[in-house]
Amino acid sequence: MKGKEEAPAGETGAEAWQRLSAYAYLSAPERLEYVAVMRVFCGTLLADLAIPDLLAKLAERGGPGAALDAETLARRLEELVRWGNLLRSTHTVKATSIAEYQRSRSRYQLSKLGERVQRDADEVLGGADAAREVSSELLALVDRGLGDIAAMAAAPGGADPQQALERISTLFVQFAEFAESVRDFYAYLGQVLARYDLDSAEYQGFKELLLDYVEAITEDVSFRAPRIAAHLDAVRPYLPALLARIDAHATGIGALTDGLPETRVQRSRGRDLADWEGLRAWFTVTGAHSSQVDQLRDATLRALQSLLANAKRMLRSASGELSRRKDLLRLAAWFDTAEPDEAHDLVVAAFGLYGARHLGVAPHPDRSVPAHVSWWTGPVVDVPVALRERGSRTPRGRAAAAEDHSEQKLRLMEQARAQAEARQAAADELRSASGRFDQVRLGAPAMRLLLELLTTALGNARLNKESAESADFLLDGAHADDADLGIRLTAWRTPGRPTVLRSVDGDLTADDLTLAVESTSAPAVGEPMPEAEEASA
């Protein structure tokens, strides 16, 4: 339930940053010394202290602050002033000597923000992990108090302002204590039930806690909630007039808002309508938000589900599936206190993980890794299963039988035979089409073989050294042979006469070039036959 503690809407980011800076000393490396100093200031009311006074009080208390000297303490106090936890005192210093003035001129007092932060820190340090008892008896007092306030407000002439103020203040103090105890208890309960290493004795204790204590709390809240909601609905129409009469009767510190508009006043709980709306939202459903009573039931259900999960775990543990959390925590403690060499031995003993220098696994023979390559980015070496899981290099089991590759060999031989027959057919097709390429459409294999032979022939052509400037090739008689196919391709340079090669994949025009294909057993050809029909574009 929120009162007037939240920052106003006009608060800037700089103001929020300054307020959050008041927590900085709790996370500083010298946090224990800062806490000791702040506890001295919190132990006094409206008192300013000088460095000698602080040194004496720290020495009396002992602890980390007792070892501080005057110079170090002065630095700590200046940091606390900068963070907003302390203020410089404006009191006049009365000294009888210069030495006394030097010792007493720097005086400090506690700020309101610093006192609040230190009080919350001491509360967290004092009982954050303790199981807080739920003050369920206060809920009955809240119920009774609301009934009295509703009766007073509905009485003829209205309620007496002083009596109403006393009842309201008492009511909200009781409710705040009850709500805070419920939150703390369920937070502790969730922390405990998140553990998965409960033994049978701990489980029995938490089971009784849930089935008895939590059930009693839930039943009490469920019983009181409808009555409290009815009282709140009854008193709600009278609240504006009742609070106005109380403000007129007891203005209190709220009068500062008239004379000092820039001063923020935090009124006691119950003096504003927002406090009553927060109380009503705890017990009744408002809009799309569920009540805290419903959330309490849901939290109890989740706690029971967690208890059942622990019960299932304990049943599984009976079959050998034990939790290793305690063992792992003990191992982690050993690692924390071990030296580097001892830590390596612990890893080997606990997990069977040897250092990489002890594995002795050879890298891949075809993969060369330079010496400057880091292990992070280098290639990974496959570690045998026996070495990876059991740390053993001895092979286990029978040796695997030699794999039979006869079927694969037959398949490859058949594939090579088919390829050879296809090339031979393409060679026969080229021999039959020689001299009439423009009249015949070659198949795809024949066209590929012709281009292969033509590329080889052009590569074998000799550069015309007599006309080096033109860099022409001597193509007359340039040829390419394939002894396996018994075929030869011969090329001549014929200016002005192109050759058109037609195939199913497309046509190719060879400018100023004539081609002839024949068997290698035929006589060598020097010049093209006059009667040979040459292709034209």
C-alpha cells in the first residue's frame, strides 16, 4: 500500500539520481566502514558530531570502524556528504584555542534520506533470511476497527474528529504490520521451496508448515476479507467529509504546505483518500486488477505445487536418482580454496577432464595448422568416445570387420564403362559428320567432345614468329588426338569462311576456321579437300 512516499510527478532525473546516490556507500569497497559511521549518526537524534567525537564513539563500538584514523575518517565523511547521507553542520563552534578550533570546525549531522537508507539497510542485515511470523491476529483488529469507524461515521452528527483520528491511525498501523509480515513470510517460503536438496526431515517440517500454518493463514484471511470489504463499502461514502473534519481539527505538519509550497509533507497513513483506496484494493477486486487476497490464494497453491515437486523428487531418489546439489556445493568450496595445481587435480578427479596437453590425440594428417593459430579459433580434433567419457585410451570391444567394397567397385566400373561407350559413340558421330557440320545437328555428347578437341588443338598451335607483331597462330595443320577413341581433329585458317557447328544445345560459329574430324589410322591431311563442303554462317 502506497502513501505519500512516491516521488511527485514533477521530479526530474537529476533529483532521482541524487536520491539513489544515497545507496552508493552500501556497495563501496569500504562498505563496512561506512556502515559503522552511519550507525553512529543514527544512534543520535539531531546531533552534530566532529571527527574526534566520531573516533571516540567508533572506538567504543569496535568493529571495522575502530581502525580508522582521523585523515581516513575525514575522507569517508566527505564522501557521505557528497552522496547526500550527511550534512555539514551550521552550528557555531566555540573554542578556547586554535587547536580546539581545528579539531571541531568540521561537524556533520545526519540527513533525512541518509537516516532512512541506513535504517532500511540495518533491517535487511538483521532479519532478511529469517522466517517472519504472520501477525494474523492484527487482521481481527483491522476488522473490528473498521466496524467501529463505519459506526462512528454513520452516527447522527458524524464522528468525533479526535476519536476518528485515533481509530484510523491505529487501523492503518495494524494493517501495515499485517501486510508486511505476509509479504516477508511468503518471500521466505518461496526461497525455501525453490531448493531441490531437501532431505526427509526438512521435507516433513515444511510439509507441516504448509499444511497447518499456511492453511490457517489462508483460511483466516478468506474469512475476514468479506467482512472487511463490507465495512470499507459502508464507510466509503463518509470518507471525504470525515477526513476533512479531521484535517480541520488536527492540521499537524500539513500546515507547512501553505507557508512553504516547495516543501513535501508525508502525512500519516489514513489521512488521504489514496490510503483508503489502497486498503480497499487489498481485499476487493478493482477493475482489471485482482485483490491481494486472491494473490494470497494463488501463492498458497503454488507453494503446494512446489511441495509436491519435492515429494516426487524424493520418490525418485529412492530408486537411486539422488540430488547432487550438496556434493556440488562442497566441490565448489574446494575449488574456491584450492591452488591452481590443486584445482587441476580436482577437475581430473571429479570430472575425468585432463588438460589438453595430456590428451595426445593426433590431428588430421591432411590438415596443417600453423603454430600461431589460437586454440579458440583452430580446428577441433575428434576425441575418441572411450577417452572422452572414461579417460581410457585402451580400445574396447571386438575389432570391426573389414568393409566389403565389391558392390561399390562394380558400380564404379559399370559407370566408367557407360561413360566410355558414350564417348565412343560421340566420336563415331563426329567422324560421320565431318565435312558437313552445317547440315548435321550433333548430339550433346558429340558437341562436348568436339569442343574438347578444338580447345586442345588451339592450345597446341604454334605462335607465328614471322609476324610477331600481329601475334597470329599457325593453325594450318593444328590438330588434337585422342588415342583411346582413335580420333583426330584438324583445324585450318580460312579467312572469310566461317564454320557453323549445330547441336541440340545451340549453334556455334567459328569465324575464319575450317574443321575436319577423322580416324587416327587415316593418312595425315595437309590441306583441306577442295570437294569438301565447307560450312557457311
